[in-house]
Amino acid sequence: MGPGLTEPQSRALDFVLAWFGHPFDSVTSEPQPGGEPRWGAWPLSGPLLITALVHWKQHEPEAFEARLGRLGLEATPAQPDAAASLRLLGSRHAAPSEGHDALALIAEDPRLLAALARAGRERGAQRAQLETLVTHVLRPMLASCAQAETAVDAPGGLFASARALALLFHSELRFGRRGVTRLVTLARERPEPPVAGAHAGERLAEDLRATGRSREASEVWRILTSPELADPS
């Protein structure tokens, strides 16, 4: 992958997205008023969604304009004194909106939601989703694990194999940072071989099933048992 993942990281991410991710053109929105859309394979929302759209526009401005710009969406790259921003131009009876307000309006407009879904079919938009995910979600998570003295990708480390990394990525996808912290804690309790991180995954699956999260528990077992994640011979 272009974003600079190692081979085990790439295999892990490919597996998690293929089995547990969403289609690139997936769009959902929160049911309550003021909710924001969630877009793409991970999926992305809030500032991450804005970052992905900005990235796409920077690399493929014509495609962005054809899909979203013509409907009044403007994506502005980050500046030294300002974060990346998304602006929705107002109609004759509405003022322009930015950031969260713009995303909330997109979530309420079927036409804009459909356009965002169609945008997810563009190769450049898909690449922007992945690079935003890697740069702003996975790399910070891996760096945080390393700072916490948890070996990542080091030979014999707790999360050195593609299987263990898939457990880590799945925890981030399904449960966010709390899930990652829980998995790392379980891995430290019994870090012994034969498969570093495997015991943590088994414990996590048991905990999930005990708390009524049978679907997520089955997903963890899928990661633990899949031959697709076996170490290369």
C-alpha cells in the first residue's frame, strides 16, 4: 500500500476491511437531528470525513467537482492556523454552513447523501479514505501502543503478526480506543507464544459473548482461526 504500511499491517488491514468493513460507497447518517453522515469502508465521520474529502479534492479536483462541488460543497486544505474544512454553500434562502453544521445538513439531504455515496465509487475517493484511515487512525494507534511499551511489528512482539494486528484493527473499528486498550491489557497479561496476542483475542471473545455481543465475538474468532492470516511459510 502507498501509505507505507508494513507487509503484516497491510495483510491485517486488507482482511479486516474485506470481512468487517463497509463498501467504499457506504453512507449512513445518525437518526437524531444534527447527526452527521458516516462514509466509506471504515467508515469515516466528523473531522476524518472532512479530511478524506479534502484529500480527494487535492488529488482529483475535477472528479470532486463533478460529484460534490457542483452541489455546493467546498473542501479546503488545512492551513498553519486552521484545520481542514468543509463548506456547504447556502441556497437562496439559507446562509453557507461549515464543519459540523455542513455535515448535519448533508445528513438531512437525500440528494447530498446520494452524491456522497456515488463519490465513494471513485478510485481517488477510495484512496483518500484509506490514506485518511492509515494516517489519522491506525498510525496514531500503533504509535500509542509503542509508547505504552507494547511491541508492535517487532519480532516476537505482542502485535507482530498479521493475525494479532488484525485483532488490534478490528478492536479499533468496532469499539474505538477503549477496545484497543482492553485488547492490549489482555495481551500483556499473558504474552507467551505460540501466537502472540492469540490468548488476548480468546479472552476478548469470551468477554464479548458474556456481555451479549455475540456478533463481535464471532468476528474475533474469525480472525483467530482464519488461514488467510497465517504467517507465510
